[in-house]
Amino acid sequence: MQHQEGTFQGAGGMNLYYQSWHPQGKVRATLAIVHGLGGHSGLYDNIVTKLISKNYAVYGFDLRGHGRSPGQRGYINSWQEFREDLGAFLQFISTQEPESPQFLLGHSLGGLMVLDYVLHCPTEASKLQGIITLAPSLGKVGVSPFKLTLGKILSRLLPGFTLNSGLDPSAASRDEKILVAYAQDPLRHTKGTARLATEFLATVAWVQSHAADLQVPLLILHGEADRVTIPQASGEFFQRVTFWDKKRVEYPGTYHEIQNDINYQEVLADLEDWLEEHLSTKRDTIETPLKHQA
């Protein structure tokens, strides 16, 4: 495995940190990963290990205000910054891997970012082989209603006002080793700002209301016992999607960090199967649906 790291230019000229992993052999496809709130691109080792063995290249970047990227922790001026950063990242990957089919995966807040991006940028989205969301933030989250309401009030007056998100650390995974590693990880944070709260709520509402416009192969994987992003919300979104090529799997007892829970191998097997199925079919050759999955 070859590991690389560096920066690319996001919205407003901000230099954002990225890292990538490449197999020794010829790259069959690329997977771009977008992490969640308070996380960073280094939290997906299980996915990287799994897909490198199948000759995928994996790319991840740290959102502005996260990990090794600059910016106030947990702050954005507007959701458009996230959208433009993601667009710039995918364009950067295309320059590095011009011949490789491209998949896009988002976890938690990153899942919302992925859906927002493909719905706002259908032309760019049509170039993707498919998108995957792991435990996407599409409804109520494990942040107290009081803090969300306070965020709304302060967004106009003090947009950079910061509070601890209050998310329960034990809700991440049933694997105690993962919980210990997360607690000791200096790149993780628990910060959220007033502006991010209002931008998040507005984006959730917009994405849910535009689900029927989605025209990209979609895979949603969610834990049934997720207390951070409730699975009911991703189920409602899935039902609103009218595009034929969609699939959703809900795992009994599974927590929020679905790629790092005790049944992660089952999750990754489903992810690999779906990627392989969609890698074997070119987007531009699909004329009629072969099957409808629910």
C-alpha cells in the first residue's frame, strides 16, 4: 500500500488537508470519503484496508475546521463552502486518477454533504459511478434541542459562538477499543458553532425535500441502534428517492460508527459487493433498470 498526503485548494482559496492510499497494482476505481462532524480522514482504516486489497484507490480529506485542515473548529460561513470544497476535492482526484471510475462515500455529516452535492450539481454527479452514505445525518441528531435552538438564535448575532456538541461518546461503537482510541485521538473534536447548526438544519430540510431529484446510484447503510443520526430519517429519504438504482441496509443493534462497530466486516462486505456490481456497469450504458432494490 502506498500512502500519500498533501493539500488541495478549497473554497475561498483555503488549503485543505487530504490523504490517499493506493494499491501496488493497477487502480480499478477510486473511492472518495467525506467524514463526519468532529472527525477526520484517518478514521476509515477498515474501509481502506478492505478496498486496497481489491485494487481501489481511496482518498479522504479533512473538512475545514477539522483534523489537519485550517479554520475555526466546527465553523462554516455557509453550507456552500462545504459544497465547493467537495467539488474541488473530486476535481483534484480526477486530475490524479483521470482514467479511474469514481465513487463517493459520506459518513454522518459527510453523508449529508454528499447528498447535497449531487442534488445541487447533477452534471458533476452524472460522472460518478455511485454514491454511498453511512449513517447519514438526515433528521434528528443526538444534540439537545436546546443547543440547536440556541444555535438558531445566535447564528445571526454571534455565528462563531461555540458549544460542545454534547454527543454521547459511547454511542459511536460497541467496540471498547474503538471508544478508547477515539477518546485519545488529538485530531477529533466535539465543537459545533451557531452558524453550522442553522446551516445544517436548513440543508437537511432542503435535501429531504429534493430526494425525488436524485439521479445517481445510491447505497445507504445505517445502524438500527444509531443514537447519533436516527435511522428513521435515512429511511424516509430513501422512500422519497424515485431513481430505480437504490439500496438501503439497516443493521440490527449497530451503532453510529458503522465502519468501526463490532460487525464492521458484514458492513464492508455489503459495501464491496455494491461497489463491484456498479463498477462492472458503466453509467452511460444504463438504459433500462435491471432491478429495483428496497
